[in-house]
Amino acid sequence: MADAAAGNPQAVDDGGTPELTRVPAWEVKYRRGQNPDELAHLVCCRDLDWRRAFCGYEDPDPAVLLESNNVCAMCIEAAGGMEGPAATLGICPVDDRPCPDDETLRRIIDERMS
């Protein structure tokens, strides 16, 4: 089926290129998760999509949970447990750079909420 669409110029024209049809990450708005008992996955604040969690799970419709009672154990493990010097110094487990301060994180979250 995909081969038929690729061979059909009209189908390609109607679909457009991914660069034209995909919404830029900075324009994506996320809904606020309301259930603190929902399983939460950890994402890096520098990740533009906020769809791939530290554990590798990709959420097709992510919500931002500001408070959660259940955090994915594999995300915590992948983040190095966030114990020791990395946690106290606020070092990102993804790129080993300092994490933004709380005010900057709140601003980033507010900008991405719908």
C-alpha cells in the first residue's frame, strides 16, 4: 500500500513532506494530567518533543503531570536513580549539563501547556 502511494504523485502532493505537515516542537501544546495516580514517565526538559521517556516509552498523546504518586521505575533506573552528586548538583542524566532552575522549568512547562 505504501509503495502504491509513493508511486502516485497525487498522493505525495496531498500528503506533503514531513517538514511541511509536522507541527514544530515549540508549537506543540500539552494537556495537564489530572490524575496523580496515573503512571508518570520522566522526560528531559531539553527534549523538544517530550514524547520519549528515559525508559524509551513513546507517548502518542503526552500529558504533563506536575504531581504523581507513581513514577516509572525503568525511567528512574535509566536516569541513574538521581542519587548522589548528580541529584544534589542538578546534573542532567541525559547530557551531563546543569539542569535549569525551578523558575526556568516552570516557565518551560507553562509555555508548553495548552
